Amino acid sequence: MDIDQVRTFLAVAAHGSFQEAANRVHVTQSTVSARIQGLEHYLNARLFVRNRSGATLTPAGRRFLRHAKTLVLTLEQARHDVGLPSRFRASITIGARIALWDGFLPLWAGRMREQAPDVSISSEIGFEDDLMRRIVEGTLDLALMYTPQHSAGLQVEHLFDETLVLVTSDPQRTELDDGYVYVNWGPTFYAQHSKVYPNLERPAQMANIGWLGLQLILSNGGTCFVPERIAASYVRAGCLHVAPESPRFLLPAYVVYPLESESPVLDAALSTLHAVVADRSPTDGGTSTECTPEPIAGFGHPLEQLHAPGLSPEIKRP
């Protein structure tokens, strides 16, 4: 088995077609077939069923899919680590929800660069399931999120509580009408939201990240719940307003990392993270001052959401 076989397998699984996979990996269809046959021979299992509609995974193929993704990610991480330029003594990879990158984690990255200029930092955006999977796999050193899952061998540490406030494009518009965008901040938010609005029907608009909710109401008017620190810059600029007498919801933010990490800079990264948290104020963090929707800048499709199995980790609060 070689990595080209694994990459080709992932391409076929993603597109459901040997021909489309050939286009994606820039080889002929016969090469794709040969690679898949070689992989099936190595694994002693049939991975795809081919028919007129394309190619579908067999049960064995579905089981191998998770391992194939891990193999590719591990190789990429190894190439990144081994190929580290001599001016860097170490590297660290951090992933987080996009809202935590808005004004908060860039401060951490800045301090890390000041205090440890010989450390290379890789910064990534993801959703909880993908972040947890990659922490378990070892391709992330730190992950920040709102709803950590549970897996043995991981430390889940409470960092701070976000305060979600209802922002509105019109200070006179405070009701959750058809202009309301429900942002999916996870089960903690859902439980609090349902308790305050028990009779609210399914909203006309829904978004999976706060950034998208903001873009919708900046463009079309309306309301949505976002962290107070992110809303602050829009409020200062007069773009949006905090709805008076609206409820406020607490959303805990956590950092997750392996209990046994091989990273030589993990402790320094955590110490710097705690320092940034200690220095922050509830309205620190928002960076936008534009009253018009922002263009999408390199944020692609939502990452795969795979559930990481395991036991409950210890959760501690500083």
C-alpha cells in the first residue's frame, strides 16, 4: 500500500466515481482502477461496488475510510514537522471555531511570536467534531471550541465564558420575527434559548456560525445572537445595536489538548493562552468596523463532522 493508493481511494469515496476521481488526482481512469485493485489486494477486502451510477463504498470500504483519512493527515503532519526550517526549533498547530479566531486567538498568536519567535505556528478553523477528531489523531496540538466531546487521554479545560447578546440592525426591532437568524452555537445555547423562547417556531433563517449570521443581518436587516466581544466593534461603529432588555446567554469556551503530548512548546502555548484570557475584557475581541457584509476570504466548506469515541475526560476550571 502506498499513499497514492490511499489518496485515490479518498477521491473515489468523495466523488462516487472512478472517472471523477481520475480528474481530481490527475491520472487516467485505468490508473485509478489499478490503484484501487492494489489497495483491495493489500487489505484483502473489496472497497467499492461499481455500477452504472458510479461507485459506492462497501461496509469494508466505510470502515477503511476513517483510517485512510488518518493516514493522509499523519503523513502531511510528518512532512510539515520534518521539513521545519532550521530557524525554528519547534512547531505547534492550533485549531478553533471561527468565532474564537475573531480578535481573541490572533492576540495569542501575536504573543507567541513575540515570546517564542523560533516556534512555527499553524492556525486552522474547524467545527467541534473535526477538531476533536484531529486532537485524538494527534494532528492538532490545541483545539478551542464551545462543545468539547469526550475522549480518553485528553484534557478539557474551561477558558472563559462568552456572553451571547441579541444584536439588531434596527434598535426598534427587538422581536424574533422573520428577520431573526438562529445561529447554532451548540447544545448549551439551544437549551438556554429553548427555555427563554419555549414557543418559538423554527426560525425562517438559520446559520451554523456567528460570522454568517452577522453577514445576513448586515445585508438584509434582522437580529441574531453573537458573542458580546464580537458585537462590540459593530456597536461602536453604529452598524448594529444590542437589543434592549433582551436575554443574555452564557457560552463556555474550552481548550482541549492531549494529556501526554510530545510538543515541546505546549506548556508555553497554554501559559500564553491563559495570559491572554486574564488580560481580556468582556468587550475585547471584535475586529470588524465595516457596516457592509464582508467577503468570504478563504473559508471553505464545513469540515467533516466525525464523532470521536471514548470516555469522559477531566474538565477543570482555572
